[in-house]
Amino acid sequence: MWDSPANRWDLSCSLVFACTLVMLGLSPGAGSRSHLVGIGCVAAMGLWYGLIGHHAILRNGPKPRATAVPYLAGQAALLAAAQSQLPVGLTLTFLLYALNPQFFMAFPPRRAFLAFVGVNLIPPLFALARHDPRTAAIVGAAGALGVAHSSILGGWINQIIAESRERHHLIGQLKQARAELAEAHRRQGALEERQRMAGEIHDTLAQGFSSILMLIQAAEAQVDPDPEQACRQLGLAARTARENLAEARALVASQGPSALDSASLSDALGRLTGQLDEETGIRARYRTVGEPRRLPTDAEITMLRAAQEALANVRKHARADTVDVVLTYAPESVRLDVADDGVGFPTERARTKGHEGGFGLVGMQDRVGRVGGRLSVDSSPGDGTRLRVEIAQ
């Protein structure tokens, strides 16, 4: 309860007011009417502090609030009224030890000092007015000690209050910064998730739909001259649609590619290459070099998606006769090579965000980079395309 400086100050003031009231109650002539009025004024000072002074002094802002001036003026008036009712020789100097520091807590040093001197002159002036120079001298000496005491105590409390305000301000800034950082992380996470989903849709559903469309168009062209071939093309389109449906379900469930559910990476790449050969007539060949081994899930997904993207580009753009897909298991890395003998393309144009909707080579580069791999594409018009993805293991 009394662990904060403000609470300790409230306790100190309460003790000063209580001790003053006890001393006045035990002093000679305590039963007289004027004495009781003086005691009432001191009690009113304590009540005045409890009602207004705590908020006016301890919770002041950088500049004194409007309540500080009337509060301290009221305390000075009550002090003068109490001193005027007490008998000669009985002063309220002790009470100043609670009142004096409040001037330094409420005002800048110069104004506080002037107010402090004015209030401390009240007891000796009353003593002189009553022709009691001895009491005036004693009270004046006590006032001099009060100057030193109050200046030090008031400055110390002021410093504590300033540090508390600064700490409160810094804590507020810290909370705001943490909230802004959390919001930035949330937005970044949402952006990354949107980009991931866009890449997944491009690498799976969009390519699947493109294959279905091409197969249906090919079937339409074969309906009259070769109905059997048309039915074969439609069967391939249906199979691609089923695979697309499985990919869509896996995507919704945030699972890995359906092609890797029950097959190794090598088997999945072999099947993918065979589908290209079967559906397009392009002579597509696949082989594995080295001893196959299980890779981290992210690495296998990256390899599969890169092969899907490369073969989709062969299907749509390359006009190639042959394509070779090679998966190489080296001691410290795994490497995927896809090479075709098609028309090629200028790689600078394909690496821009606007090309192919922004999820072609750019999306592949981002995906490979997330697993610490490297992507290289070597192509030029009329010279085919060679793509390589290498991931260290």
C-alpha cells in the first residue's frame, strides 16, 4: 500500500497533521474557544489536503494545474487563521514541514521559493505582532532550517514525480510500439499467406485447368476424324480434373501436394513427366541419378512445384519436341534439371513481376529461396531452355 513515493508522501503529511493536532490538544488553554478554532483550522488544512491537495500536487502535469494555486492559497489562509487564534508562544512551525515541500512540487523553483518565504513569515510575524521577539527569533531560525529541509525534500519528490511521469510515458510508448509491431507482423503474415496461396493456386489449380482446356480442345479437333483419340483425350482431361480436385482439397486442408501423399519425389516426378508425354506427344524423359533418399517436406514440395512449373511452360510456350527431367542426389545436395529443345525465350523478360501474372519464374525463385536453394535458368530465343534447382542437404 505504501510502496509508491506518492503514498509515502500522503502518509508523511497525515502524520504531520495528526501530530500537530495532538500537540495542540495537549497544550495549555486547549479548552478555550480561540484554541478550539485554531485546532479546527489545522484540521481543515488536513481535510483540504485530502480533498484537493493530493491531486493538485502529486498529479500535476509539466505546468501547475489551476487547482494548485487555490489549494496552496487556501492552506496559507487556514494557517494564518489558525496562528491568529493560538496563544502567544504557540506556533505552527512543525506544520510547515508538510506544507513547505508542496510549493516546490507545484511550482517552478523561483515561484516556489517566493511562496515558501511568504508562508514561513506567517508564524514569526504573528509573534512580532504580539510583542514576542524571542518566539519570533526561534521561529525564524526554524524557518531557516525549513528552507534547507523543504528545498531538498521538495526537489527530491519533484524528481521522483518527474521520473514516474517519464517512466509512464516510456511504458506507453513501449506498449504502442509493441501493438504496432504485432499489427505489422499480422499484416506481414497475412501478405505472406496470400502470396503462398497465390503461388500454390498457380502451381496446381491454374496449371491443371490449363491442361484440361488444352485436352478438351484437342478432343474437339479429333471428334470427327478420330473418335477413339477424342475419347482418349477426354479421359486424360477427366483424370487431370480429378487430380486438380485432390490438389484443391489438399490446399484447403493446408496439406502437402497430393502427388507426394503415397509416392516418393522420384515417383511423382516420373509420373508428372509421363503425363506430359502422354497428353501432348512431346517426347518427355525422366531419370534419377544417385541413390534416392527422403528429403525434408519443404524441399520435396519445392522440387515438385518447380518441375510442375517448368513442364507447364514447356506445354504452353516451348513448342519443344523433347524434354529431359533429371533428379540428381549428390552427397551434399539434391538437384533438379529440366531441359527442352523448344523456341526458348529472353529470361530477363520472364523474371519481371508482370510476366505470366507474376507467379512464373519469379514465384519459383521465391519458393526456392525460402528453402535455401538456388534457381538458374539458361535460355535464349531459338536455343531451348535449361532450368536447374539445387538445394543443399
